[in-house]
Amino acid sequence: MAFSHLSGETLSQWLATQAEPAIVDIRDPDSFAAGHIPGSHRLDNSTVAGFVADTPADATVVVVCYHGHSSQQAAQWLVGQGFSEVYSLDGGFEQWRHQYPERTAAS
């Protein structure tokens, strides 16, 4: 099994019309604090075990990074942990920020 790619447009539609997916952001703490998708959680080596333990395996998980590259490896790793519906956000947070500035929050 593998992860799937997800466009910003599709994620935007999901956020507007259905229960929110688990959005995990793998960027560094300062970048996350400066801006992130509302409702997302920063995932790093110290929080990943808790996320895996606390999130149902059938949850929809969307992985966000800077430009949509590193998130692909993280998404594949999550599939390997037993998650069945994992997506990598194409274009990453940078593309999201440009397309949907009104759907960007800072900490």
C-alpha cells in the first residue's frame, strides 16, 4: 500500500465540507509558528509516537512539508505504521499559503 497525492484544492474542499482530516506538519518549529494550516499539528521525532498511538489507523491523514517533497517520505512511513488513508499535500505549505492565505494561521 502507498500514500496518495492531494491537491490544495481538494484539501480546501474537504475542510469546507466534511470532518477534518488529521493534518500533520513536519516543518521546523519556527516555520510552523509563523504559519500553518488551521487545525494542523506539528509532527517531529518527539511527537510521532504519540500521534501513531492516539490516531485510529483508518483516519484520513494529510502530511504537509515546505514544498511537498519531504512529506512524501513521511506519508510512506505512516503507511508503513498501519495507516490506510495517507496523503502528501502537493506543493506543500508554501503553495497552500499562496493559494489560500485566508486559510493560514500563525501561532
